[in-house]
Amino acid sequence: AGAGLLGRRLTSAVQAGAEASRRDLKLPAPASPAPAVPAGAELEVRGLSPFVTPNKDFYRVDTALVVPRVDAGEWRLRIHGKGVTRPVTLGFQDLLRRKAVERDITLTCVSNEVGGPYVGNARWLGVRLADLLREAGVRPPSEGGRADQLVARSVDGMTIGTPVEDVMDGRDALLAFGMNGEPLPFEHGFPVRMVVPGLYGYVSACKWIKDIELTTFDAYDAYWVKRSWSRRAPIKTQARIDTPRPFASPKAGTVAVAGVAWAQHRGITRVEVRVDEGPWHPARLAAPAGRDIWRQWVWEWPATPGSHTLEVRATDGTGAVQTARRAGTVPDGATGRHSVVVDVT
Ligand SMILES: Nc1nc2c(c(=O)[nH]1)N[C@H]1C(S)=C(S)[C@@H](COP(=O)(O)O)O[C@H]1N2
Ligand SMILES: [Mo]
């Protein structure tokens, strides 16, 4: 009983330390601020997801039964493995001394069903992971590097495998410590997590990160890969109808059909809506904020009384139209079009 009590006291002392370290953290000003969000990137439509997802509403997907509480002062990150000529161990202050980079990036979970809620857009603050890797001597496979997989490990034992090429190809792959102007919430990975535009979270977004090992896809399968998910998983093009809600009963007349579309790192160039399998109508797109960021859209529907099915599809920056073929989330993300049935009165 004594040992149990001591254990609990130690646990709560560690938690208090972690909470104090988060409370006392003053985020650095970004040396590279997020590009200005253009006027018109946010549409004024009731029921539409906001352009920036507030931290309290941001989806959470992880295997942690108890959210890890790590003291930033005790935090260490080790970078080691194949092709690392100068192994690195960093503390939190070392990160804060580096050039801070701020970017808006939309995160998506591979387990998101078509039309589902596991997607959100936040303003992240952190440092460039590619720079740290370069300093450690790592070269991407395209430059003759021997490691094609970066395995991130968290304090709670999660392993997440990311293509080294993607992290080093110039995209804004971050070791992030800030989210929407505050230190990362504990639920979202305090003190430090990875964020890589264009890849589903399970192959890129390690929360509570503590270790990065350079290896190969041949040599090692990460946690979800061992459980039948794909080794590589770029985010698929999707559009979601936020309003009207399923089985809503709007009044006949003009009804705003609106939602968000995403195809991170390719961007969204077109969204179309159709009613009852009729002709496709181009939706009005919000101003483009960047290819790693979702895009709002709206279509003014001249709604007539009766039951109707609304359906949406997006086109990405390569010109590829979102596939109609329905697939489940396993092994590399759901496909198919989101549709909503409404009863116009
Ligand atoms: N340590 C850890 N990191 C993790 C996970 C996890 O289970 N444990 N889940 C991943 C998955 S599947 C996703 S989609 C994102 C979700 O990040 P969020 O909870 O901040 O939205 O975190 C990723 N990072
Ligand atoms: Mo996920």
C-alpha cells in the first residue's frame, strides 16, 4: 500500500511538473510566419466548418488510454540510425533556439470515413525537420541516402513510419510545439509532435515524440503497418458536405449547400455538386490559402419540395477528379463521394 501511495504521489508530481512546463512556456515569434490567409478564404455560411479548427474542437485519434504528460524541461529527442553521420540529441530549449516556422496545415486521419469528422485545420509552430536531418548527415534516397523510412517513437510506445523523401522534399514537415497560438495541448502531443503535409496522421504525425530512427521500409514495420494498414499513405482527395445536415428539412427556395474539400499537398481546384444524380454544378470556392490546407466551398441550390440527394466531388491540383469508387478506410484511406439526403418542405 505504501509503495502504491508513493507511486501515486510521484505520478502527480510528474504531472504537476508537466503542467507547469506547459503553462510557463512562451512561444517564440515565428522567423517564418504563416503566409497571410487571403481575404475570402473563409466563407460566411452557417453550419460550415470554420477555416481554422479551434483546439478544443480538433479531432483526437490515438491509442493512449491516459494522455501522456511530459515535462518540457525533461524532454529529449534523439535522431539516429542508417545514414546518420552525426547523431543528435536535442532538448526543448534547443528547439526553441532554432528558426521557428509557422504554417497552416490540415491534418486528416486514415480512419476517417467519407463525410467523417477526423479532419481539422490548425496553425502549427515548430522547426523544420528536414534541416535537423541534414545536420545529422541524412540524405534523402533521391540523393543516394540509404534510409527511406523515418520511424518516430513516442513516449507511449507508438511507432510511426514516414517516407524520408517526403520529409526532405521541401514541404513544410515540422517538429511542432505550437498549435493555434498556444503550446500544443497535451491531447495533441505536448511538448513536441510531427506534422507532415499530405500524409495521413498514422504515417506522419507522431505525438509526444521522443525518438527518430532512420531505417528502411524493408527492415521495419511501424505499429499500424503490423495491423494491416499500408506502409505509405498519402492523403486522398475528399469533399464533405457540412450543411445541410443529413435528414434536414430546409424550406424550398435558395439553400446554401456548403462544406470543405481537401487534397493536401496537391490542393483543391474545383468542387462540384449535383442533385438526384442530375448534372454537376460548379460550387464557388473560397480563396485558395495553400495546397496543404483544406478549402471551403458553397453552392446555392434552388431547392424544390421533396426528398433529394445532394452529392459532392472535388478535383485536385493535378486535375484528377475524386474517384466515385467506394472503398473502406483499410488499408490506406476511404474513397467515394459524400452524399446527404434532405427533405425540402
Ligand atoms: N503517440 C501517438 N501519436 C499519434 C497517434 C497515436 O496513437 N499515438 N495517432 C496518430 C494518428 S492515427 C493521427 S490521425 C494523428 C491525430 O492527431 P490529433 O489527435 O492531434 O488530431 O496523430 C497521430 N499520432
Ligand atoms: Mo489516424
